[in-house]
Amino acid sequence: MTNNKTLLKKSLPVALTGLILTASVALMSNSGITEGTNSVQKITEANLKVDTVARGLTMPWATAFLPNGDLLVTERVGKLRLVKNGVLDPQEITGLPAILYKGQGGLLDVALHPDYASNGWIYISYSSPKAAGEEGDEGGANTALLRAKLKDHALTDIQYLFKAIPNVKANVHFGGRIVFDKKGYVFLSLGERGQKENSQNLSKDQGKVVRLHEDGKIPTDNPFVKTAGARPEIWTYGHRNPQGMTIHPTTGVIWEHEHGPQGGDELNIVERGKNYGWPVITFGIDYDNSIISKDTAKVGMEQPVTYWKPSIAPCGMTFITSDKFKEWKGDLIVGSLKFAYLQHLVVKGNKVVSREIMFEKLGRVRDVRQGPDGNIYVVLENSGKIVRISPKA
């Protein structure tokens, strides 16, 4: 009979080897690694490429993707352009209204109706100079919204849907982002036009996000329709200069970012009737280093999802849904005017859990969109380019 101690000595190495193999398999499984395959590659600048898809633009502000593959681009100087097969069409699109190109004003956002393929509606925001009979300063302006159809190189069937009141002489903080929800409404962000106290004034459109029917009519269930003296189009208030707005791909909730003063740029979730605090609460200070408010929180006012200090001057953003960027699905890509880069924000639920800087010195970012091809398109104001970010082959 074999001695038990001898058996133990012979079997122990085999048992240990089995345990090590089992642990190794478990470890590979937990880390997403399987035998014979590689794990999902982490997205870094090293495995992404940047290609120029349009150049020669003058202060481009936003772009939209037409079904035929052309790009529709706004130039803040007041021109609407087409890019065909990577080449800027020299012929401008006609039919635009009077536009005040001054300071931060001009031709702003462009967005296609969600059902554009069947109805052909294009929505455009712009700084509209004061017309006879309108409220506000002579020589002033405010943000307006129109929709039209495109035929060859002309806007047709133009409908003027909305204009913020009052007209203001200052040439700052027009907002201007356009977003459609999944329920037949269009939202437009409005800056406070340099008059911060009016962000809290419901009788004025300054510093608000407004909600309209797609034809410009005011929904009867807007939160302040029955509030005496309030503008019925207002959806939210207490904003400074919202120049980024997008819809969450799964929840359908609208996210918005806005410029703070020195410090205090904010990312917010836009919800019915809520007050986002400017200038009563802020994480920033004024440009002369004076204190705007000692408070960063107050009962009845919303806290941002996150904020930037120092300010990055955020402009444009998009949620990633593309299989080309699997690791980033559900995350936000935000542009920076001040630092000329992109930020990747990792989003979990309604929280930003981390941020990373991408593509430093890319250029002053005005717009960020995910294209129909799943790639990321970035509008660069200073170089007059639109670039495409995609995975390397």
C-alpha cells in the first residue's frame, strides 16, 4: 500500500497547478480578457485620428448633416454654406433674414427636424436686430429662431418662429442652441445678454431655455403659462450663456452647459420650471475679480451636475452612442473655446464621474456632433475648419 504522505507529495503539485490555472482563467474573465482574444482597447489619442473634412470657412459656428452627405454650416458672420465631398461650395445659400453680426452675435445654430427626410425643415438661430414696434433698445438685438426648407442654394418656405425679448444693445451672451426632444417640442437656449439680473426675471427671455411646438406655437402646458407677468415660452431660468445643449440618448432628458464668469462654467440637466441660480448662486467671480455672490447653493435653485474652475469656456457637446467608440457610449464630449481642446466626460446616471482632456491645441471649438457615420465632428472657429475624429484602422 502506498504511503499517504507519499501520495500527498505527488498530488500537491498537480492540485496547485490546477488552482493556479483556475485562478488565471478567472482573472482573465474578470478583466474582460479571454484566451486567444484581446480586451476592448482603451480609447486614447494614440488610437484616434483627426482628418480635416472642410476648410476655408469664416468663423463657423455649427453644422448639420444632410441625408445626401453634404454638411450645412453656419458662419457667424452671417452666411449659410454647404460643404460637398470635403469641399466648401463657393455659392452661399440665400434667403437669410437681417442678422446682427457684432460681438458674440451673428448666425448661430443649425439643426434638422428629426423627421427631416419627410418634411425638409431646417431650424436656424441667429441674432436678430430690433424691428419697428419691438420692445427694447434702439440698435439692440436678441436671439431668434426660424425654420425653412432648402432648394438648391436658397432657403424657401421661411417661417419666423420666435424672438426673445427685449432687444438689448450689449453684444454678448446670445445662447442660441437648438434641441428637439422626442415628444414634438423644440428647445432654444438664450443668454442673459450681459444683464445678469434678468436671468431671474420671468417677464423677460434673458437667461432662459424656452420650449416651443415645432411650428413655434407656445405649449399650453409650459410651466409659467398661468404665472402672471411671466413669458409663457419659458421652460427653465437662471442661466448665463448656454452654448451647449443636447439630448440624452436613452432618457430623453436635455443636458445643457453654459459659460460662467471667471470660473463657474456649468453642466446642467434641464428640467421643467427649474431655476439654475445665476447670478444669485455661482462658483465664479466677476472679470474684475469682484464677488458676484457669496453663495454657491440656495434652496429652490439647482446645483450643476459638474462645474469647471477655472473656466474652459464650453461650447458644443454631444453624447456618444456610436459603436466606433464603444468605451465612450453614454459619455459626453464637450468643446472648449478657451483652451482649444475637447473634454471627455464619463457619465454614470446623472453624474459625471471623471473628466479627461483630449486633443490639446485642436482649435477653438464651437460645435461638437456625432455624425451619421458614427464619427465625431468638431467645428473650429479660429482655423475655419471642420474636423472628423475617428478610430485608426
